[in-house]
Amino acid sequence: MPDISIIIINYNSEEYTINCIKSLLLHTSPKLTCEYFIVDNGSKKESYLTLKNYIDSITATAPIELIRSNINTGFGGGNMIGVQKATGKYLAFINNDTILESDCLSVLKDFMNQKEDAGVCAPQSFTKDKKILPTIDHFASLKREFFGRKFLEMLNPKKYPKRKKLYTNPQKAQFVAGSFMFFRADNFNDIGGFDTNIFLYYEETDICKRLAKINKFAFLVPHATFIHYHGASTERSVTIKTELKISLMYVIKKHYGIIPFYILLTYLQIRYFFSSIVKPKYWPLFYTLFLQAPLTKSLKHKQQIISIDI
């Protein structure tokens, strides 16, 4: 059994993926046994072939398997394709727009070996300019949506540890960012992995809430660090903002019930009704909220199957 199964998704961002793989191979200790699964999530032909040519050139020296999906299955779906092949004791889900500058995986593995109640952990992320990026966060909830993160951190710092603080010791958190998540495979499998109903966003809240139900928690391990080109593979737009709200409302209903769902829905409907008057580009977002943000409006249902005969 390998120590770690590493799963990376590529979606039309092959240069980031190649650089991510290079950094992993360069900085991961040879004492670790790792297997790599690169899931191409329905990329354009050129992106896929560039990535394939690179992986073909190094497979003699590294156990890397490229898996081609003929449809974009999103974050959770793409990672679950890789999970089906994984055999490691630990699972590392790493965004392709990340770079390792040290042996993160050994540090995370050692931490998990020593911390029995840890179900998932993550290294501290930084921008390419070495500015801190929040790696821990607070669960999506009515409190967070209405009062904001800073107020919650000031009100109850033990329950809501500061996201933008540079920690020196491991820090327990409600969840860690999806850019680099390191799971104990048994715990991940026990709760069924990522919820593939979610196409993008809030996967971390969902899976860490389910881990907490079996008394396994999320931790930041600050002496492991990495660089994250935040959002490099996903362009910001009203369409993406709409997807974010669809995922948020799904997670609120799933974990808190119908009453909190309708309270938050009403608030967002009013908010974006007035926003769409001032900025008409928000009309599609308001309309989706008017329809109660159904999963049927998710980008997941707008993906097209493409030929895999390459």
C-alpha cells in the first residue's frame, strides 16, 4: 500500500498542472511511497495532449496515471474519479495551481500519524508574493452570512479562530481550504468522500461537517507551506457567482434544514433584487435565487460530453 495517493484535476490549465507535478516530484521525500492520479476534467484537446505528452515523458521515473474524463465533473466529481483508483493510506487533493517549495507531504503525514482525531489537515498557503492566504475558515451558516467572519472571530475566537493569522502551532479549525486537503483515507471513505451534487464551491464545508459527525476534525499545519495561485484556473464572473450561491444554498439546506434555508434565501433574494436594478448583470443571479437556487441550474447540468478519441 502506498503512503499517499495524490489527486490533481486539470481543466484547460495544463501549464499549472505540469508545474505542480514538477514541484511535487522535486520536493517530496523519496522515503514516501506516492502514487499520482491526474484527472483531466474534459479539457480541450490541446490542453489534454500537452499534459499527456509531459506525463508520458516522465512515467518511467514516477508512478503517474493520467485519467481522461469526457465531461467536466467539477471539483468533487473530478476528485472522486481519482479516488476510485487510489490505494494509499492517505489522500492528498491538490489544486493544480499550487507549487510546493518544501516537503509538505512528509510533514502532513507525520502530523496525521500523531493526531488521532484529525480527519483532514492542510499546509499554510501563501500567494506567489509570499503574502498569507487564509487556509482555515468557518462553516457556511446563517451567522456567517449575516454577521461576517470578523465579527464571529471577535465574538468567539476559540470557536472561530482568525483566518488571516500566521500560526506557529497546529490549529484546529472548522474546515480547511480545498486547494490542498490531506485526508486519512479510511475517514474519507467512511463518510463517502466528496458530495458530487456540488459542482464547485463549499465542498470543504460539506465534507468537514460530515467528518465532525464521526469526531474527526480539520487542522492547519503551519510548518508545512505552499504557494497558491489563487483562482488561476477559474475566472470570476456572474456565472461563477451564481454557482457559488447554488452550492451555498444546497449546503445550508443539507446541514441546517429548511427553515434556515428559507431565511437565507429570502435575504439573498432581496439583496440581489436591488443589486440587479443597479447592476443589470446580476439579473441571472437574482432569477436563479427567485427559483430557489435549484441544483438543476448548476453548471454541472450545462456540461457537454466531448470525444475522448484522441
